[in-house]
Amino acid sequence: MSDLRVLILGTGGMANAHAEAYAAMPGVTLAAGVDTNPGRLLEFNALHRIEHGFRSVEEAIAWGRFDAVSNVTPDPVHHATTLALLAAGKHVLCEKPLATTAEDAEEMARAAAAAGVVNMVNLSYRNVPALIQAHAMVAAGEIGEIRHFEAAYLQSWLTQDAWGQWDEDEKWLWRLSTAHGSMGVLGDIGVHILDFATYAAGGLGVRDVSCRLTTFDKAPGGRIGDYVLDANDSFAMHMALENGAVGVVHASRMATGHLNDLSLRLFGSKGGLDVRFEGGRSILRACLGEADMHSGTWREMPAPEVPTNYVRFIAAVRSGAQVLPDFARGAALQRVMDRAVDSDAAGGAKLTV
Ligand SMILES: NC(=O)c1ccc[n+]([C@@H]2O[C@H](COP(=O)([O-])OP(=O)(O)OC[C@H]3O[C@@H](n4cnc5c(N)ncnc54)[C@H](O)[C@@H]3O)[C@@H](O)[C@H]2O)c1
């Protein structure tokens, strides 16, 4: 197996998950780290035993000794850096959300298609066995036609400090500020639950949305240093899918009691599915068949392990076959999020996607 060289762009919190995943794969070398913050770069490279470090994507591209990239920079940095990497012919696994507007995300999807490289968005909950099994059961018609669904992504880092101090640490503060490119909880974790729900419920095919976004008062004058805390902290959305299903999707950073939990309930004409990722555990339950539907009985279902996005990305780079979720999927999700923001600005109006 030929050696495959991966660059890590952005060496903050999430980059550790990428580096650890690649380090565990035979035939993959962590070629270099890139970060505008020299201290963070040094620490990261030392921790993951990476030989080369660069202060910008341009310097790394000029060096050029890598095949593929994990782009783990903050959301507003994805667009320009990914376009530069695609122009250099590199395969890219980009963090979510793909960009901060649908226009930028669509440009990235077009550039990736034109470059003919592997492009993937790290919608990491595609690693949850219960979700993949639910998707397969829906596709096989096991719950009939889906009429209704409900989905939630619950975090609580604004009410407790299990992940550090949100009001001190830069990595939480940029997520609270639109001037720093954040689309709030909608862009940060909403993108995951929108993917989770629509992937299982039958593809993106979103007909319309109506959405309310809320930003809570969190600091005197609504700011901390350079960070104006104006990005949304909570959203509640109604959506109608092209297959006729309707549902509610919501997410919050103030869901006290939940560190990082996702849930999806799908109700079909022939059964129901309950998909959970709670406390890091994947759980699938189903109510199937006349007797269980009649008595409202739910049973736990087996769900086989699935490979991570990192493993699937590297396999795609090796085989040359495209892999999902790709940039086109990232752009489609971005269109839904843009319409959700427009809907909120119009008082929660129903808008066609
Ligand atoms: N898939 C997931 O489950 C998941 C989880 C957490 C974060 N994320 C995503 O990962 C990305 C990074 O999040 P994080 O929590 O690691 O943030 P972070 O702030 O901890 O790290 C980002 C790093 O990028 C660096 N950076 C900024 N601009 C740069 C540039 N132009 N070139 C090179 N480096 C640059 C920063 O100095 C910082 O070290 C975000 O897009 C976030 O949404 C995804």
C-alpha cells in the first residue's frame, strides 16, 4: 500500500480527532500541520509527532508534499482555504458547516467537481450505527411512508463548564459571534441534526421551512472583548420534505442535562423508529408490525458498526471513487440553513427552499 500523506489545516480542538484517526490507519502519514497561531501549531505537532509546520495554507501548498487535507479551521475560513487546496489538486475532507453561505458552499461544490478530487464534509454523526441502520430500514420500506418526524440536538456548554469556560475560551467565543463567521447553533450543530434527520427520512428533498432563532442575554452589553454575542443559541424549525413528511427540528446550547445528545423519531404508515446518540452511545428502537403498533411496543434493534468518515475518506482517496456526504450535500444543507435565517427575519414565515 503506497504511503498517503495528509495535511491538517487548523490545529485547534477538533483537529485532534482527525489526527488520531489518521494516525491509527496503516499507510497514512500526518505530513504537516498548519495554523495561524504558532503556539497552538507547535503544541499540536509535538503531541501528534508531526515533522512539518506552516503558518498559512499558501506556504503549505508551495511546499506541496501532501495528497489530502483535513480542513479543521473555523467556519468562515473553510471557503477560501478549500478553494486554494482544490486549485492545487488536493483531496479535501472539510469540517462542517461547509461554508457560511449557500453561495460560497455552492462555489466550493462546483470547484471540487471541476478539480475531480475526493471532497467530503465531516458530518460526523454519519458514524452512528443507529442512524445508518435507520436509513437502510426506511429505504427498504420497513416503516412504510414517513408522515411525521421530530429531531433534536441538545448541548449545554452555556450552562455548565464540562468543556471549559465558554466566556473565556476563544474556541467557544467565535461560535457566539456573527462577525467571527458563526451562524450560531444553527450552523454549528443544526447542520448535523438537519443532515441526520433528512438522511434517514429519505434524502435532503426539503420543500419548505419556517424557523425561529433565539439569542440569549449572556454578558453585560452582549459582548466579551472583541466578541459581540449576537449569534443564535437556540432554534426551532418546522420543515416539509418533498416526500410529503413534515417534522420539527430543534437544537440548543442551553439544553441543561445534555452534554451532546442527538435524537430522531420517525413515524411511518407501517412502523416507527427511534434513533438516539446519547452519552456517546448509539441506540436504535423500533415499533414494527401490527401487534407492536397496536400495543405501542418498542424493541431495541441491532445496528452493525460503520466505518468513520476518516476511514471512508482515505479509502476514497485510494480508490478514486467519490464518497458521501460530499460538498454538494454540504451545499444543499447550507441552502436549508440560509432559508431558515431568512424565515426568522420574516417572523418565522414558511419559505420554499
Ligand atoms: N464534525 C464535528 O463533529 C465537529 C466538532 C467540533 C468542531 N467542528 C468544526 O471544526 C472546525 C474547527 O473547530 P474547532 O472547535 O477545532 O475550533 P478551534 O477554534 O479550536 O480551532 C480552529 C483552529 O484553526 C486555526 N485557524 C484559524 N484561521 C486559520 C487559517 N486561516 N489557517 C490555518 N489555521 C487557522 C485557529 O488558530 C485554531 O487553532 C469548525 O468548522 C467546527 O465547526 C466539527
